[in-house]
Amino acid sequence: MSAVLTGLLVLHIAGGSIGLVAGLVAMIGRKGGPLHARAGAWFFGAMMLMAVSAAVLAAAEPDRLSLLSGVLTGYLVYSSWRTARRRQGGAQLADWAGLGVALLCLGAYVQGAATAAATPGGELDGFPAPVFIAFGALAALGALTDLLTFLQPALTYRRRIARHLWRMCVAYFLAATSLFLGQQDDVFWFMAGSPVLFLPSVATLGFMAYWLIRNEWPGRKKGSA
């Protein structure tokens, strides 16, 4: 591995590690409070670093699924961050660009699934077609909700929070799953195959479901934990 790729790998590991810790703090911190805001800023920066470096590293292998997943994760984090910061309705150029990224990812996932299904072994770069389809479904969901959001004159507070929440949580889920389940042989070799490694991913989905439901509770105040 060249020095450049080694440096990118170090940045990738650092970004992922900081992102997972900062994301956890943001999850358990009081929503709308200063700790949540600071942790969210660190999460955004670290996850973008992790996603970009992952895409470049995957392109060098090549590993098309990891490349696309890095781009998809970056898209989810960026669009969630913009949702949290913006109050007005409609969409700006950066928002439409994000939709374009989601659509490109969707097309590439569909092509990857078709290519994998057409090969004798049923895999592309070591991944079967259903894996590409699953990631493609996430890209499709992101693109569809983008389009529906952009066509509205304004987002209500609850809709804005829901959009911010599910995108950040899915990005966190992808990062946690990639680390704890995708790196069992390299990082968690002493726990390989253990159901404990599923806990971060399952807990993230549980947290997301809880807050999406709570966000819809009547009488919930803005910024309440």
C-alpha cells in the first residue's frame, strides 16, 4: 500500500472512530441542547472524512459496493446536516445536487445488482446481488424523500426533525455495521461470530425507531429530550 493510501486509511479509521463516539454522545444528549449541537458538529465532520476516505480507498481496490456505500453515507450525513441547519422551505442548488448523488448511487446499485446476478458465481467484488439491492433501496428512499421535501413550500418542525434523525441514524448504522460486523476478522477477531457485535447496529435502529415515534407524540415540545 502506498504512503498516500496508508495516510487515507489512517484518516478513515480516525474519522470513523470519532464519528461513532460523537454520534453516540449526540444520541444520548439532550436534543437541541449545546452538547447535542457540539457532538453533532463533530459527528458531521468526522463522518464526512470517513465517507470520503472510504470511497477513495474502495476505488483503489476496486470495491464498487464500498465505494458506493461511502458516497451514500456522505450524502445521508450532508443532507441531514443541511436539514438541521435550514429553516426555510424549498431547495437550493446544494440540495438538488444531493438528490443527484442519491440518484447516481441508485443507478450504480441497480447496475451492480444486475452485473452480480449475471455472473456465474452470482457476485460482484465478493458481494451478491441482494446486498446491492438493499443499499439501492436506501438510495431510493433518500431520493424519494428528497423530491417530496423539495416540492413542499416549507417543512414543519416535526418533519424536519424526522428527516434529520433518520438520515443521521442510518449513516451511523452503516458505519457501526461496517466496523463491528464487517471487520470481525481484522479488528474483533477475538469476538468473531459473537452476537455481541450486532448490538451497536441493533441499538442504533432501536434508537431511531424510538425517537421517530416520540417525535410524533402529541404535546412534545421543541428541543425536549
